[in-house]
Amino acid sequence: MYKIEWDKETGGVLLSSKVSKETLGISPRPVWFEELDLLGLDKLGYVYPQSEAPLMWAVNKQYFYRGDLVFQAKGANLYDSATITIMPGFENLELIPIDVKKMIERNRDIMFLLESEAIEFIRETFFIYSTASKKFNEIKANQLDFEAIVASIEQKQKRKMAIIKEECDSFDVMPLDIAEQQGKQRLLATKIDVFLASFSGGKDSQVVLDLCTRALPPNVFEVIYSDTGYELPSSLNLYEDVKRHYSALYPGLKFSTARNHASVLSYWDKIGTPSDTHRWCCSVMKTAPLYRSLKVSGTNKQAKVLTFGKPRLG
């Protein structure tokens, strides 16, 4: 895992393979002028251009400019206006946009390694699970249910087991920790029906989609967009732009949209207003429609899905 440090020269960030006193404990997000406008910084003495490049970074509700904490925000949500506390010495700042081009150039070598590692990980993961699916069909044809055998042994021995491919193209079952110690080639017993790149339109899902198209043939995975009913027109338009772009490059790549049969506002009446303590939106408007849309081809059976996506932290 690469670490992040501030790059005061460009206003951006630097990736590093080593931990130092400058290493950040959490990944920051870029901040554009629109967010500063919403927070009212233009009325608090800050001067900044309406640039396409970001102007600063934020970690939660702390805002950093060229490595320095310059202000903090409280509230700033649907119900509460923003309360801004500017740090001493950082009043009336004139902001210069981040030099994104130079920041990318300074991170080019590590970014190349990151891309290569990610593409290799996607390829290897697909190969392992797609091989498992093929072997699953072979085993099923031979009336051997390795999935059930492994489950039975694990239940008896209270130990994680693995299916191992031997040199003579035969299969064996052994404890997972021993298999890993001996460097055995492990075959997974789970048959994957659908390989999926889940697309939200955010920066992370766009990176994942790009990596998947570079790592895998376009006919072996699908792209699915979850329309939660909360999507802004700009988000919907972005998805259509992405769909046109990749469909032109990879005609075999399948795109689809999952959405709930009912409007989101109808659930407000039934369930109540969503909030930090009453978070039903994702499960009802995103997860459930996605789950219902993923069936084994030609059947009503729920598909077993492997999704390539951003890691969930915390």
C-alpha cells in the first residue's frame, strides 16, 4: 500500500512507498471552487479562480492548502449551514490551482507500478475464479461436488480447506494454511456466474472500469450502473458519456442499469427520511435492485457475482 504526502510545490500530493513523519493517515479528496462557493469562502476573504483544476484538499471537514490546515467546517449538510473556522494566519488567502500536470509527472513512476499491479491483480483474480467455474462444470459432469466435500470437511475439522490441483491434473483437498505454505495451486470451489464492474460515476469507479477494460477481454465482464433515484442529471449524463466511449472502443462490453421499481420519495413516506442513523437508501435503492437484476442467464436463479470495485475501508 502506497503512502501519501503533501507536495507543497505543486499544491498536490506525492505517493511514497515509505512511511515518514509527513505521511498522511487518511487519503484526502480534491476540492474545487464550487465547493468553496457553497461554503461561502468567497464571502470570507478568500480569492480563487473558477478553474477546472482543484484548489485544495479536504480530509473529512478539514481543508488543506499546500500542506497546511487553513480552515475547518462544521454543519455544511442538508439541514445545517456551514460554520467556518479559519486557522490563524490563513485569513484572506488567494488560492492558486493545483498544478495537476506537474503532480502527475512527479508521481509517474509510482503510478505506473500501481497501474501494473492493479491490472495484474484483476487478471489473476479473474483467472482463478474463471478457472474455478470451468472446473466446477467438469466436476459437476463427473458427479463430484467439491464444494459440498470442502464444506463437509470444514465442518468436521473446524478448519479452512482448499481444493488443490496436482501435477497429474488431479485434485485433492487439504488445509488452506498448509496449501499456502507449500505454494500449492489453489482452485476455488465457488462457481462465478457474472464478473462485474460496478459503476457509480465517481472517480474510483471510473478508474476501476478503465483498469478492467485494460486487464480483461470485454466479453467476460459486465458494467452495471445503479440509478438510486438520487442521481443528478450531470451524473446520469456522465454515465451515458462513459457508456458511449467504452462501447465504441469495446463493442462486446455489456452495459446495464439497475433501478428500483418505485421512486425514492415513495419510500420516504413508508420508511422515513434517510439520515446518518437511519441509512436505508443504499440497501433499498441500490443493493436490492442490483441483487434482483443479477440472475443466471435464462433462469430466475440468483447469480453468484464477483465485483471489481474500490476497497471499503473502516
